[in-house]
Amino acid sequence: MNVAIMGYGVVGSGVAEVLKKNHDSIEKKSTLGSLDLKYILDIRDFSGDVNEKIMIKDFNIILNDDTVGIVVETMGGLHPAYEYVRSCLKAGKSVVSSNKELVAAKGYELLSIAEEKNVNFLFEASVGGGIPIIRPLSQCLAANEIVEVKGILNGTTNFILTKMINDGMSFDEALKTAQENGYAEKDPTADVEGFDACRKICILASLIYGKHVYPENVYTEGITKISLSDVEYARAWGGVIKLIGRAKKLGENKISAIVSPAFVPRTSQLAYVDDVFNAILVSGDSTGDVVFYGRGAGKLPTASAVVADVIDCARHTSKKRFFGWGDAVPDYVIDHLDAETSFYIRAEAENPDEALTAARKIFGEIVVLSRTGAPKNEIAFTTTTAVERELRTKLETLYMINPLSVIRIIKD
Ligand code: HSE
């Protein structure tokens, strides 16, 4: 069977490399004979590249070639990836994608077309790079009710936070180091503002709970406002700050889903996931907690997940694998302000003692935190758990302080 790749960037070139390098062993696994790479589509010039002879610039060559049964989409971005993938599926070709933006925005529609055309649309690499997570969730853990999924879903931000926690680097210094190491893009917005993690939690939540969850319905907060003072207070509290994507079932037709920095206690396995590594903790009603850990990005780890999907497509040409979710429903994801949480609050106060006494009156029980070298007018404390809207209203009434930082706390 012939394969085409759309997008010859880091992941696409990795897919070409793995398909070539492991051609013979892949042939044995596919059950359909060899998987031969026929075209690579990219608008850029790759003169002198090992794959120069099969590089093309016209998408219609792939679309109109009936010998191409599987198309790999590693272009990234929504357009024209969406139009190309939709056309391929409509033409009866299976598609494998690593593009989380595409799956999070258009997953339901593309899965429906795949179903209608009896072909496959697979995207193991879209979440967690080389970590197997989509297939385990849809197959191995299928007997479970998934109570909650939470994870470190973005390697770049985890690298930055690790540098802040372990090396005392400021956010700006750590971001620069991430860029120098090739982890963070020149424009790091999608990573540091949490959009990338948001797309990934949307895909996981859609898969686990069976209805499409769109990124615009998931409250998302990035890590740009985290300071070294917050890192120190998290240490004093007994944990670390991580960017966490979470989704939880609340009832038959309600879930909560959020991406935000969070205090994570040292008793949690997520607290020990450092550098560019990702980890996803799935709580099943029968299995208890299961943790998936590994490299969430990078050329060959991600390519390995893509090629595994290609092999799966080749094994299931006559019989489509049942895989997917239903359409979104209104008000399915609750407003984050209606979810329960507890807060860490750092603030300036002209009179710290009076401010803490007032905080106790308003919030009830609080735990006061301290750090060495704190300015005299700085206070920090954690609250008990309540609905976020109530906590925010209480914070507004605490007029004696000027809040500098409010971070959610994850208990386990
Ligand atoms: N920018 C992403 C990350 C790449 O840092 O995790 C993988 O999706």
C-alpha cells in the first residue's frame, strides 16, 4: 500500500525516516504487504534532501492517486490541514494526524466522515507525542468509568517550570533557555499561554467522555505570571507548580475541564515529572490510578506514534476500527467558576497582621505560608476548598490586600 506525507517538518521527516528505516519489520506487521512512501507534500524546497525525488507541491496529486490509501498529516495548524484531511477522507483514504489543533477543533466532523466512508482517522501522536495514550484509553481502559484525567501535557512549559523550581531561573531566563534548546518556538504563545495543553485535554476529554469538547469551552490559563516567589511558597507548602490540564466527570451530562498552573503536592506522581517530559494520570473506577509517562514531543518519539497508526490503518482497511466520539452538547462543560477548588494567594498588605486576621474572618480556616527574603508587606496563604466563584467574591471583599498571585491547588 502507498503512503503519502503532508508536511515535511520535524515530525513529517521523522515519519519518512521511520518508514524507511523500519520498512521490512513494518511490512511484517501491516499484513497488507509493504508500506511504501510515494509522496511528500510541502510547499518549501528541499533540494539535496534524501527524499527529494518524491517531494511534491500539489495536493491534488495525492488526492487523485488511487494507489495512495493512507495519508499522514503532519503539517500542523488548522488551514489547509483541515481542508486536505477532509478531502482525503471523503476520497476514501485513511488519515493519520499528529495535529492536535486540527483534532481539537474538527475531530467530531472528521471522525464522522471517516465513519461514513468506512476509513480510519487516527491521531495517537496528537497527545503526549510518543506516549501511548489514545489507544490505551479507547481500548485497554475501555472497561472503566474514567473518573478524572489530569496531566502535564506540554513539554515546553514543564521545562520552563522545572528550570524555575530547580535552578531558580526567572520565567524570562527559563523561556530563553527553552528557546536555545529548540523546545520553545520563537513565538511561544501557544505553549506558555496554555493553548497547546488545552487542545490536548479537549482531545482526551472528548475521547473519555464521548462528546466533543471544544477549546473555546475550556478555561485556560498559562504560566507567564508565575514568579520565583510563587515557586518558593509552593516549596514551603510541600509541592511544586505545574501546568495541569484536567477533565472530570460530574454527572451524566456534565464535566469540568480546565488548564491552569496548580500547586501539586509532593505526594503526587505528577510532581516528579520534570524537564520536557509529559505525564497523564488517568483515574479509572476499576483500575484506580494509571500513569502514562514519557517524551511528549520530538521527532522520533512522535513519528513512532504516527507510524504505529499507519500500521493500524493498513491492518484495518476492510473493517474500520470503531473509534471516536459524538457531537458537542450545549453547557456540557461547566463554567470553571462553578467548580470546586482551593487557592494559594500571595498579596501585598500595608499591615500584614491585620490583613491575615481579616483573611481568617472571610475565608475561615487558612494556612499561612512564609519564605525567606520575603518583603515585609507580603503575605501568602492557602484557603480551604469551595466553589471558585465564592472564593473570588471573598477575595474581592478582602480590601486590605492587593493580590499579586492566585493559583489553584490540586490535593492529590
Ligand atoms: N509544543 C509542544 C510541547 C509540542 O512543548 O509539548 C508537542 O505537542
